[in-house]
Amino acid sequence: MSAATQHRPAVGGEEWWAYIACAGVPEHVFFPGPGRSARTAREICGRCPVRAQCLEEVLRLRPRTGIWAGLTQPQLQELYRRRDQRRTASRR
Ligand code: SF4
């Protein structure tokens, strides 16, 4: 199964999806497993024309595995945590 079918934000047919740079990339590149390099995935994301849209969707869906928008899971978890903190602070 290709990255085009597995590694994608669930956006329901929005136009930006047609421009993703990870289409056709083997799944293991974006799900490298413990101790494996994220470099290739990050390079692909680095040249993706819809990275901003991808990140927006990732922040909404919060996937807990894989590399998304050029960010590893530790980076994404930190981003989620900071956003949660800001939301909590803004409600006070
Ligand atoms: S930023 Fe990366 S994960 Fe997101 S659509 Fe582009 S290539 Fe795929």
C-alpha cells in the first residue's frame, strides 16, 4: 500500500491534498520505527508545497504515529502540549 493511501491527513477531498509530496512514497519512510532515521521523510516534507495545510490538519487530528509535516512524534507531542497549555491559559 502506498503512502498516498495510508499516510495522509483525513481531509475529505479538499483541494490541497492533490499537491502532497508524499504521494507514492513507501509507507515505511513516514513510519520508520524505533531507532530508524526520519531524514528522508523530513526532506520530502521540506519540499512539500502544502506543508502548512498538512500541519493545520495534523494539529486538528493529532496522529500519534508517524512523521507529519516534517515533524517527528516527539516534536509533534511537544507542539500538542504547548497548544494545550496556551488554550488552558487563555481560558483563565
Ligand atoms: S508535509 Fe509531509 S506529510 Fe504532509 S502532505 Fe506534505 S509530504 Fe505529506
